Amino acid sequence: MQDTTRPVDRKRRYPSRDDRPSLPLRVKSAGNLLLRRFRQHADIVVAPPPLVGLLRQGHPIEAGWFADSVMGDKAHAPLRPIADDDGAPFIYPVVNAYTGALGRTDKTYGYLEDLPPPVLHALRSGRGLLVLDHSHEGGRAVSQHLAALHGRLALMEIDPRRVMFLTQNVRYEEGYRNWHRALGDGAPEPIAVATYNFSIRQFANFVSDHLIPSLRFAQRRASYLQSIARGRERSRHFVCLNYAPRYHRLATMLTLMHLNLEDRGYISFPGFTTAKYSIAGRAESLLDRAPFPDLDALKALLPTLATQPPRILDTQPMDDTPVLDIGSWWYYIDSWFSLITESGVVGAGHERVTEKPFKPILGLHPFLIVGLPRTLRILRDHGFRTFASVFDESYDEIDDDGARMAAVIAELRRLCAIAPGDWPTIGQTLRENVLHNFDHFTGPLQRHLRERVEAPLIERMAILAAHDTLARQLRS
């Protein structure tokens, strides 16, 4: 296993801990300022009484992604936790695809037959809302799965109007409506579909609960401002983190090798096997799925990559990596931007953002994204800023996956061709938006989620969870 601090390969000689930029020590006042700013945004929220009950009975199929993240915001309590049906409107969130004792995912929804009898009775009586919580993921609307869901609901005598599907994928509802419309006159009553991104709320809670009260948040901000003010050069152009070796990250790593950009960035790549994922023995066939240019040249580099030791920054390949982690500061402060490899790149009917952009945002980095179309647009919709004044971000609106990947790679090559001495001036140009994104986590993002995202969603849930006549009025 390669040692992160003393790499054996000269090409991957990242700084030792003694060489990494030191953090300023006097940041207590800055930390208190950030904490006051966050509390200001939190305190001005006057929480209305909860509109709907959150039913929890300790069943293994119950989901906590949406409910726990919403209830984790200590500035308000939008749901009323209840252990038993008390006759009032309630929501009952369950996992979308349950992995049970057999150790495999049940996409036939057979596990819904294990619904607690009081919940099932209420749903059949036209009260309550069954929430299929997929807000931690964002798959496509697959016809086979939709047919299985409606078939299960019919078998269990659950009115589809008592069901909501919650997903990160902003295109899911469109896919579902198209499927439902194609069924014609024989279509069942539709379920409700809503978009909610658990990853954004999870990170917002993590920052407010753990980073802002500590000095870590203020230290990063102070160190960044000091570096920009001094105009010093940095050792590398970019950071590119790749913990799980999925096919598009493999293609990204091979592209960096093919373009001789390895020495321009701090790059992690764990090899072909990690504790989470393995592509050993099938790397070449997986590359055929990657909509990247020069695939033949990339495949030719596979033997070279296979013989290299893992490229490690701060996570060992055989360790579980925490989702709520902002990474080490040294590689962000010693480079200029991040190349983010999102969770997927095939975009037909699929648009979402995960937690991955928030790590470089909290590393005070601008970024390019190897991902789905309109990822930057989703971030802007949540109040973040992007960097079109310097970066060519036209790739974000390209629907064709191959053309989008080619555009991202072309922009990466252009940015890496900029002389190191020119980057301090560019850093000054990007400073305002970089700080805006970082400071967005000090309260404005949390307020946006409460008022613009969660309040209307929970109000909609409350109406759907009420008596059947109210649900009919809403749908009409």
C-alpha cells in the first residue's frame, strides 16, 4: 500500500505533512463571526406548527433520508414525530428498493406487503401518505419498475393517490408522466412525484452542526484569503478525487494519462478494487460504456494503469470513505480548481447532483464537472454560483453525452495550458464567487432549503396525506 506522505513514485510525490501550507492560528474572531452569521439566518425563521405527522414504528423498511435530514435542521421542526397513528394526517417514508435478509435489492416492491397493519389500514381508508424515499439517489424512471410498483399497489389495494415517489432526479417526473400517458385509457391513477435532494440538506446540516462551531471552517476561509492576497503560485493546477473506480472515473484517469496531465493535478485513483467497488477483470468492457473520446487510446493505457500503485490523497482504498467529509486542506490550497467526477455521466432522462461538488466548494475551489447535463444549473438553482467568467461552462447544456465529455476535456486542457504565473490573477477574478459559495453554507443555503424547497413539499405532503377528498381537490 502506498504511503500518502512519502510516495515511492516520483510522479506522485505529494507534499509531506511538514511541507503543507500551515493554517493561520488567529482565527477565533473569524470563527465567531461565521457562527453569528449562521445563527442570524437560523433565528429569523419563525417555524409554523407542523402540518403533518411523521410516523415511525421501527420497521426495517422505513427510510430516514428525507425525514432525518429535514428534522436535523435545528432551526425548525416541520414534521410531528409520532409512534402510532393518531387519526391525523401522517407520512410514512419507506425505502424505494429494500435489501432484505436475502441480501439483494427488491425492485418488485414485494416488501411493501410487510407494511404495519395500522399503516396499511389507514392508506386503504384514504388517509396518510406512503413516501417511497429515493432522495439519496436519482435513478431513471424505468418502465419495468413503474409497472411493478403499480402492480404491487393494486394487489395490496392501496390507492396510488396515497403514494409519493421522492427522488433527486429532476427528470424523473417527466419520465413517469410519459410512461403513464403511453398506457392510454388503461392507465392506473398516477402516484405523486417530487424532487428532493437529501445530499444537499445532509451537507448543510453537517456544516451547521459540526464545521461552523469548530475552528476548521474559519481556518479554511482565513487561509484562502491570505493566499489570494499574497498572490502566491500553487504547485498544481487541479484536484481530481476518485474513490470508487466506476467506469467514467476509470475513463477520466486514463484521459489524464493520455493527455500527460498527471503532473498537473493532485489525483486520487485507488486501483481497480476498493472496499466499496471493483472493476478487476472487466475494466476494458466497462470502458465501452464510457462516452469519452479516444477510447482505443485509453484502452491501450490499461496495462500501465494496472501496474501502478494506488494514488492516495487521504482515503485508503480498502477503507470505507465517509460521505460527510470535506477532505484535506493542503491539496485545495496548493491547487487552483477541481475536476469533479460525479456519480454518473449518461444523461438520458437523468439529471441530478450529489454531494461531490460540495467538497471542492468547501475547499474554496472553482470547478469543472464530469457528470450529467445541467448539473451546474441545479447548483445555481440552489443559490450557488459557477465560474463562466473564466471557465467555458457551455458543456453543462450539452445533451449528447459524448459531446459533453469532449467539451469538458477540452476545457480542462485549456485551463491546464495556462501558465502557473497567470493563475494568481485568475484567482483574484474568481474570488468573489468562490467566497459566495463557501459562505452560502453559513445560513443562506439552510434558509433556502427551509423556505423554497421543504416548506412547499411538506405542505403538498400534508394535503395528500389528508382525507381522500382533499387529495382529489389538489389533483384537480
